[in-house]
Amino acid sequence: MSRLPPLRALQAFDAVVRNGNVAAAAEALHVTPGAVSQQIRQLEESLGVALFVRESTGLRPTELGQLYHQHVAQGFECFHNANAALIAARHGPHLTLSTFPSVATHWIAARLDQWHALSPDVRVHVEATDREPRRGEGRVDIRMTYGWPPTDGTPHRVLFTDRVAPVCAPALATPNQPLRQPADLLNYPLVHVEWGWADMSPPTWVDWFHAAGVPVPDTLAPLTYSLSSMAIDAATRFRGISLGQGLFAADDLKSGRLIAPFKISLTMPRPYYLVWQPGALDTPGTRQFLDWLIAEAEHTNRDIDALFG
């Protein structure tokens, strides 16, 4: 049987293909770019083939390189699965859920106690990050994310498309400035969310006022946050009226900490969905956790329909 190349060289090769260039691969592996380049050269010498085409913009896998990586990537996925299986065998089932910070703090955190009561033996680690994990990177079992679902065969489940509507603390409105009609909102500070994603950020106050048939003044300048959870927190702290997402406002609306004074809502540009690593559902407890997440999302979507009208 032919001798296999060094594992470190295979790891560098996999990282370069997944990250697109040597610098990003070096950062992911916590080594220098020079070390990655050296491992790639050694791997090509060991195999006797060119795995990359050297271009001015970086390295592009050759046809043989692409073929080789398909099998190498499967091997690293097996390593990750083996590590997860060992952890589960030693310490009981354990899985990692990755999601945005706002989702983690304003939706997941409020529900994890319910999960632990149902399945106390399955430990869940929540990784709050905006960065989408690449396939085979780290040990993320499930990612709850937002945008266009994958079309490359990656396993996923669309949850729902969220909506936004004005929300505020019940005591914010005063007898001198009541909230009887949509135009009355202009008497109060307005809070908005702008993620910086031109085609995926929530609808704006201008969009909402247009939908409500209210002329928009030239001086409209809402207080803007980059996190949906911060906008909801601002509303609960009497900072103003937030054009809040149902996903983050539903619990506060049900508890009475917030109210939705007008049942006029706008749909978000993209849906929320779950995506998971191939083979992740073979880990004990992961499939049950996935089913539980789906059921919780469906319940939240029904709440949004009822609260936003």
C-alpha cells in the first residue's frame, strides 16, 4: 500500500481550498502563511501532481486538486464525527448550535431551559457569531441562520420568514401624545435596525410609513442599531418606538413588556433556516434537538402572526 502524505500537509491543503487563499488558511490553522505554503509544496512533491494553479489573486485548485479535495474533505469530516462520538461516549451527548448573537440572546437563551428539562442528558453549547462556518470547519452541528438557503445539497430546513412592526413599552405613550393612528408615531423617537447587508436588512421606517399611507418627513432620522436585539432593548427601556422583528419581540409582547400599537407589518427579505453538517444527525441527541428547534420556531411564527395581525 502506498504511503499516505503527512496529515499536517493534508490539513493545510484542505484549509486552502475551503478558505480560498493561503492567508485565510493560515489564520484558520493558527500558523504563518509561509508554513502553509511549505506544506502545500511538500504535498505536491509527495503526490507528484500539481494541486493548484498559481495566479495573481491566489491559488486555484486544478482538476486533480478538486478531485483530491472531495475525498480529503470527507476524511476530515470523519475525524470530526469520530471526535464527537468519543465525547458523547465519555461525557454523554453533546452538540454545538451556532447562530447570530441576537438570536442567541433573545430567542435561544429563553428556550434552552425547556430543552434541558426535556433532555437533561444532552448538553448544548451555543456559539454566538455572525460568521457563517464553512463546511467541515470546527465542530458546529447545527447553524440557525438567515438568508438564501443552500442549493448545493447541504442538508437544511427553512423555518419561516420574519416580519417587522412598530413595538414600544406600554407606558411610552402619554395622554398628550396618544398612539391612535400611524402618523402619531412621528411624535416619538424612532429606533431602527440596519445590518449593513443591502439586500437582506429589515425594512426601514420609510418602508413602513409608506405601507401605512403616512407621508414621510424629510427630517426622519431614527436612532439606528446594527443588532436587532439592541433595538428591542431600546424599546423596553423607553428609548423610543422600534421597528422590531417578531422573532425578538414576540416574548416581550406576550409578557406585556412591549405592545404593538398598529397591526401593520412588513415581511423580511429572507427566511430563517437551519443547516447542519452531513452526518451530524448521527450524533446522539442531535436529531431530537433539531426537531425541537423546528417545533419552537413554528410556535414563534404562530405567535408573530397573532401579535402582528
